[in-house]
Amino acid sequence: MTAWFFERMHGFGSADAIVFDGRTHSYAQLLEATARWEKFLDEKDVRAGQVVALEGPSSVESCAGLLALVARDAVVVPMTPLPDAKRAEFHEIAEVEVAITVAGAPDGGHLCRRTGRAADHELYGRLRAARTPGLVLFSSGTTGRSKATVLDFARMLSKYGEARRPKRTLGFLNLDHIGGINTLLHTLSQGGALVTIADRTPDSVCAAIAEHRIEVLPTTPTFLNMLLISGAHAGHDLSSLQLVTYGTEPMPLGVLQRLDATLPGVRLKQTYGLSELGILSTKSRDNDSLWVKLGGDGFDHQIRDGILWIRSDMAMLGYLNAPAPFDDEGYFNTQDAVETDGEYVRILGRKSEIINVAGEKVYPSEVENVLLEMDLIADATVSGRHSHITGQVVQATVKLTRPADPREVARTVRRYCSERLQAYKVPLLIEVSQDDQHSERFKKIRSAA
């Protein structure tokens, strides 16, 4: 069921496939690396249907290892290097039977060990019965224990059509993220080149775009705001860039408008996807608009009480450690609150992040949009704080563009917001912090209290 994908890659021959650590690898070289991995897996007696953790950076070796595991119908659990406690948690939840550390041995080889577990979850049984490879992805777990999503890898591959649009793309998101997996598979299915970098700072990203003539940058709103704040784009030649895609969290309108002005001629496209559903086809209304069409072949959606429900041919089989929120018709509750305008929707944010102030709903993104209009504010994260009187109040953590007295900042913020927002939406608690307000996946961290 996956043979066609490898046959297509064989046809790309000497074309650039992956750039890692400044070195370019052709499709022929990537397939040679995959063949070496297949021999390694044979030597370690890794078989079809086994659950294999593949831990390492998003390198050409990790990509080749992933492809080799898919080719033999294993269930792969891709992981970036993790602390011991988090690794142990993921191994336990995923029932990992074989753990491979990419290039972890002193001689430069890969470390492989048996965990002694037997992966007998019902979802794995379904993959084995279908003789198809599987994929396990973990949520970021910022609001609790990470959920483990099980996907049919062959079903995921089926969405990639004919090779028509080879592009040079930056591999911004890692292989432990649905966006990183989608970027890898889409790029390789089209005969494009994936450029991976170890350091994801604005300057290093801009330098990579200039050096490798990158055409597509898939990233997050948080990172794009960081890029604008840094001014790194002004120091590099970004003329090769054609498309910037953004997703994983709501985009502040002010950031989108500044990005549109900063990168004239570059198409800005909002994406939408979840580990549970795959990546949907989208069409932004305009470069500087947050309204987007969702859908495409294999997807359908409904809006119920302001919440987005999606049915997907690429949907997960289920969670390993939680019930799956599908209804009887196969629609998945995304928990994303949305507004509609004809065929277009606007993502407001997760239902769990909505702040309830005396019965009134406050969407963090709406308040953040206002805060980011202020010259004084470089970044802002809004969340709810418990109140004995109103249930919750709005709190804002702000990063400043210049030093200022926190008390004066609080007064200025409240005055500015009170002129643009209803009273219950105005931040009551304002904290000044120059610390980063995002996770390792460049997504805002909201901690309600």
C-alpha cells in the first residue's frame, strides 16, 4: 500500500531531496540511506507490526529511518530527544517494543534496544490485521498528560496526488508533529527539497531561506511574530520565498497585516490540521484576512453551537490513552470555536481557552490582537485567572519592545484596551515578562489559574 510512494521517489533520481547540516542529499542518496536502515532493521529483527520509537533530530538519517520502518509496515513513534522522564512516559503510553536512538552510538551508528513490552492495544491489532504501517503522535501536553494518536500511515499517504509542484521547503516543524510529517511527505511526494535546520531562531531561518533559496516556509503565528520583532528579515535575501503557511494556533490580525506589508509578493496561507485528522486543504480569503475555507477531497465539516466538527478520510483510529470524540457519523469535535461568513470560517481559539467573566465569553486572541496594536507591546499571551466574584478575570502577560515601569505599563494597557474592548474583556491582571511565551513547538502557552 506504500510501494507507490517509494517508486515515485526512485523516479526523482539525482534531484535534491533533503538538506541537513548544510549538506545536500539527492533522492538516490536518501533511498540508499533507507536501504541501509532496512539492513539495520533486519539485523535487529525489527518486524512488521512492531511498535518502534525512533528518537533523534529531524535529520536525513531520521527521515530515512522513518521511511524504512514504514516500508516494513511497522508502527513508528517519532520523537525528538527527550528528558528521561518524558521518554519513559511516552514509551509506556505507546507500549513501545523497540527503541531506536538515531546515531546515538559512539561509533556513529544507531542504538537499538528491546523494552520487554508487548504492544497489545486493540488499535495496533487493527493495523496488523490490515497489514499497514502505523504512526503514533503525541500532543504537546501543555494542559495535562499528552494524548497518543494512532494513525494509519498508508491512509495518510493516499492524500498526496501526482507530482506537479516540486518546491524547496523549510522543515520548520519536527517529525514528532503532524505538521512536520505532512511537510516531509508532501515535499517528497512532489519531488521537492526539504531543508532542515537545527536552530530555529529568526536569524537562522532567514539565513537558511537565503542560502538554500527556500520557496515555502511552513511555521506558526508565534514564530512569525518573533521574526517581525527581530527584524532578521531585513538582513537576508528572502527573494526566493513564495509562500508562507501558518497554523497550530490563531493568528493575530495585526501580525498578519505587518507580515503582508513586510513580505510583498509572498502569498500568506492559513492552514488547519490536527494529529487526529490530518491536514485539510484550505484557501485564505486574502493575504491579510483571517477568514479561510476548509475542506477538499476526503474532508467535510459542520459548525455546531459555534464549534467546528470535522469528518476526515485520514482520521486517526483513536487514542491509546483517551476516548476518541467522534460522533456516530464520524465527525470529530475539534474543540475549536469559530465564526462563519458564508463559506468562510474564522478560528477563534480552543473552547478550553475561552475565559468566562461573569457569564460573558472572552476569546484570548481577541484581546491579544488589541494588545499587539500597541507600540510598547512586542508579544502578549492572554488567559483566565480565577476570581471569587466573577468566576474568572482576564490576565495578560506582555513582552515589551523597550524598558518601562510595569505599573505604568499596566495603566497604559488598561486605558488602551478600555477604548477598544468591552469592560469585561479588559485585562485586570497585567504581568510584564521578557521570557519567551511559547512551547518548543512555537505555540503560545496559556496557563489558566
